[in-house]
Amino acid sequence: MTEETLPTKSVGRGFAPLAGIIEEARSYSEAARAENTQRAYRSDWEHFVTWCDSRRLAPLPAKPGTVAAYLTDHAGRLKASTLGRRLAAIRAAHAYAGKPVDLGYQALRAAF
């Protein structure tokens, strides 16, 4: 259920301001991650977007093959832990947008 499809009226209780509740839930989610992690995820996401843009690929929603190609392109230059964090950042950005990445894709499963 997306924000646009969420009901604005609860049965028997009148109107409920769901937009405020949704925003509060997002702020809790963001606060759950350490500031350094948030900074790293932002940087990782920007790097992924730049990489996609230079290849005329959609970063959001990204196809699983795009994510696999991005990780493969950087596999020889980055540590496995950095690649794992970049994948986590890509997943987090997609989850936040309500468009999870399909990690069942063969190339992603083989690499991670």
C-alpha cells in the first residue's frame, strides 16, 4: 500500500492524520541508523546514480541486472565489505521508495 492509497479515515473513529504518522515512522527509521551510516549510504547512493546516469540506466527502480553490473564493475577495485555496504545502500533507497530490489536475481545471488 503506497502513501497515495492509504485510507484517510478510520472506521468508527473519524479522520486520522495518516500523513503525520507515516512521516513520524520515517523519522524513526532514519534515526535508527547511525549518522556515519546515513552519510555512507548517501554517498554510496549518489555514486550508484552517477554510474547509472553515465550508462543511461535507471537507478530507481533499478533492474537487478543493473545492480549486478554496477557491483561487478567495482569488484576489482573495492573491498567486499564496501561492495556489501553499497548494495545495502541501494536496497535501502529502493525500500524507502517502496520499490525493493529483487535479490533473487541469479547474478546478485552468485555475487552476494
